[in-house]
Amino acid sequence: MNNHVEYFNVKTATIAIVVQQYLANNSVYVKTEEFREYPSIGHPKLTDWKTDTAFLCAELSKTELDGDDYFTSLYEMCKKHLLQFGRLIDIDLYNYIDELVLISKALYEMFGDHYPSEWGKSFWHDLQHSAFSKFGEHIYIHKFDALKTELIKLTDFQGL
């Protein structure tokens, strides 16, 4: 696994985001779950990660960069995804949240400050809760057992 640095623009600033990349199935993937409390079951391809992160940065660039603006950027990404696919699978949502927290970290550290891990984890959970609240009817969660994987609608999963 190698570190990969990618540069993105937010307003007039250029930020650097560092992720780990690896090769699998003849594609380059990146690990983005730095602030998740559990490992990811699916990583985005490098090209998809760059496209998604650039979209989130562009959405943030339309704002004043207040705290709520990160949530608005996530909502816009989710709406775009829902228009394209009609549903939002947890793996995709969690990758978007990962990307947004990494953007937050990069913007904060651009000024030479340390971004505490606790901040990132707390922000990650806040974004997840907000997305579940806003898009719960459209979110599907992977359920694994020894023989198969299935998708369960979040609203059904919460009732278990």
C-alpha cells in the first residue's frame, strides 16, 4: 500500500488530501476510512474518489464554509447519487462521509493546526446521523452472514 496525495480546490485554497492506495482486480483503490470506528467493507476506486471529492469541494466552494455547509455538501452528493441510482447503499454513503471529513481535516491543517482524531470521529458520526435522518427511506445497509450478502432498507434494519 502506498500513500497517494491528491490536490483539490475549495474556494481559492488548494488542499492536499493523503490516502492509501492499493491495486486489486486491475484497478487502483483508496482507503479513506481514517476517522471511522470500524474498517470499510468497500473502498472506492481512485478515479471515483477523485470525482466525488472534487464534487464535494465544489459544493463547499459555493458556501461560507460554516459547519452546516458540510452537511449541505453531503446532502447534494446524496441527492446526486439518488438521482443516478435510485438508492444509497451504506458503503457509498460512508465513502462520501469519509471524503468530507478528510476535506475538513485538510482545510483545518492548511493553517498548520493539528486536527484531532476525536474531532474527525465525532464529525463522521454527526454526518452519518444527519444522512440517516434525511435519506433513511433511500439507504440500504449490507447484512452479511456465512452464506450470503443482502441489502436491507435502513428503516427495516432499524426495526430489527
